[in-house]
Amino acid sequence: MKKRHLLVIVAAVALLAVTCGGSGTNSATPTGSGSASPSGEPATPVTLTFWHGYTDVEADSLKALLDQWNAENPNIHIKPLFVNNDKALQKLTVALQGGEPPDITYQYGSSLPQLAAAPGLVDLTQWVQQPAVNWNDFIPGARTAATFQGKVLGIPALIDNLAIVYNKSLFDAAGLQYPTDQWTWDDFRAAAKALTNPAKKQFGFSYPMDASEDTVWHYDPLLWQNGGSILDASNTKAAFNSPQGVQALQVLTGMAVDDKSVYLDLQNSAYTGVFNSGKIGMLITGPWDLSSFPDVKYGVSVLPGFNGDHQTIAGPDMWCVFDNGGGREQAALKFVAWLTAADQIKKDALKAGHLPFRLSVVSDAAFIQQFGAAFPGIDAFAENLTNVKQARPVLAAYPQVSEAMGFAIVSAMLGKSDPKSALDKAAAQANDALALAG
């Protein structure tokens, strides 16, 4: 995963239509159907379709792992297919309608409510209890995110969080102190303004402005830090338009509209190149982007806070398995167990900069030292996991809630509406979606 973008509403609705159509049944647990040897190996060679959305350095890391697997396991060949992560749910819907889902697919963890009733989705609840999987070694938050209504429906593929990544050279040139774990949002705003230089087309900060889940993801920590929440305690009404939510958005609009210190990335695609070229002073981003900044002397710090609260956000993504018969399910599970084992996690981390999601890897001091040497600042992201205290609501209507929030944030940051009006309108839309979902 490179970043969390759009949650495709049409895909979610279509997927529900597929699951309600009676075209298949969920695999309650790995059933062992199909031709498999006693060892779990398929009796005859199989080729498994493996969907992923990795690009650039992440794709190179994944390719190296797949090449290793395919060389060592001639009876289980993994055939990768790139599917944009933002389109994965939509493409899966089409595949299910055609009766040809992939054997393994990368999906956002927030999509699990939509995936739960998908025909052929393997319920992994019993499988993860096998000693070879070592389920309790996965970071607790990742295990929780993989579970929907008591069933484990995915295996963590990636965990991360948001922090400040800043250009030390630009801070030095502006005579600014580097960010600290005591920073407030007022400190952040002041630094962003000081780092902005219109004559050089230089900005203090960048924000994803495509109205996607990534847009919302960057707003949620401010909301939570300020004492707000996305929904009420019953998850039936919008709460993000509270005074705390409005104040959180005012912080962003103050920088974007008043200070004009924000690079408004309308396509959410250019910010890494602009930062690497020395034209953005600070990003709020995750560890997946560090490998994209070879030309920047950067530092990493926790998010600014309200009243000493520096909460961040993490959203583990998942590998989901479909039972396509013929022993393919067992083969897919064997591969997923291998891919998420400690050795592969370490290799991928050192190549792509992904945070390890097994406790045994996080507690390996020698590895963490090597990891930090490979990607300066990555240790700050690992430590920042302690600031993950809340999660987005896991419910079927969340994509509609996110869509409404995303458009509200963009509208306010473009100066087209004031924060309160934008959030009130979004809350009404979210409430309609929540009521419809029951």
C-alpha cells in the first residue's frame, strides 16, 4: 500500500448485490476441498492469482519475495496482477459477478464489512490458530482490524501511521527549530507559514485534496486529539460536525485559505516528487513514503497535538483469500503464511520501508537498529504506534460517511464553504447513509 485513497461507494453497493444474489456461499473455514496432498501441497501444480497495488520500491520488494517463493515452490506458482488499491474493491465486485475472484487479494482493512458476505471468501478464524501462523505474534491492533463480527477475514499485509516528515535543510534555512513531541497545531501552522515562499513556489505543508479516504485519514487525528469523534457512541449518527470537529477543520482551512501555506495536491499524486525536490517543508505521511525521498535530509516527529494529545491513526490493510476449489485454498493459505512470516517481513521492511507487524520483529533490537539505518526516521514511526488509540468505525456504511467527509474537507480547504457549513452538510449525508444501512 502506498496511501489510503478512495473508498469506492459504487463497488460497495454492487458487492452487496452480489452477496445477496445467492450466487455462492462463504467458506466458513478452510474446508480442504480440492486436490491436495497430505502435506498441504497441491497434488498437481497450480497457479494462484495474486492481486496487489504496490508500485515503485514497494513493487520491487514484493517481486523479490515472489521470485523467491516461486523458485522454492514449483507446485504453487504465484502470478501477480497489479490492481490499484483504490480500485481493488470495485474490481473484486466485477470478478465475483463473473465467478472468477482472485485466489488472494490486497484490500483495505476498512473494506472488510463489504467483503464479509462475499461468495467464497475464506473465514480464517480457525486457520489463524495453527502454530505455524502464530496469530498472537501479530500486533494486537492489526488482529483487531482483521476481525469483523467475530470472524477473522484477512491477514495483515501492512500497518503504518501518520507522522510529520520534515525537510531539515528548509528548516535550517528558515532559522526554525525542528518539530518536537511537544508541538501544538499552532506551532505547526507557524512553521508552515514561515516555510512558505511564493517566489520559489515553496510550500510549508501538503494535503491530499482528492476527497478520498486519504483526505479523511489526515483529518481524523485532529478530530480525535481535540476530543471529537467520527460517529456517536452508538455508531448511528455523525458526530464529526461537533464544535471539536469544526475547530479541527479550521486549523487546516486557516493554513490553506488564510496563510496559503499548503500545497493542495488535487490528484494526491505529486506530493512525493515535490517534497523530494525541496519545495515542501513538511508532510504528514507514513513510512511508505520515506524511500521516495533520496534527495532530502529529513526528520520524523509525532503529530502536533491539541492539549498535549498527539494521537495518530493507523489502518492495517489485509490479504484476503478466496476458495476457488481444486486445492487452491490450501495453496493460497500456505503462501500467505509464508509471506507474513518474520523472515519475509524483515526482508520487505528493509527494502520497502514497511513497518513490521509482528511483535517478535518489533522486539528484535538488532533488526530495528538495521531498519533505522536503512530508513532514517523509521524508528519514530514504530514508536508512534503507541499514539494509536482509536480506529475508524468498522461498519458497512463507513464508505458513504468517508465520502461525505472527504468532499466537506476539500470544499472548506478550497475556500468554497466555511468549515461548519461543510461539516453540517456532510453530517446530514452521513446520517442518511447510516439510517439506510440500519
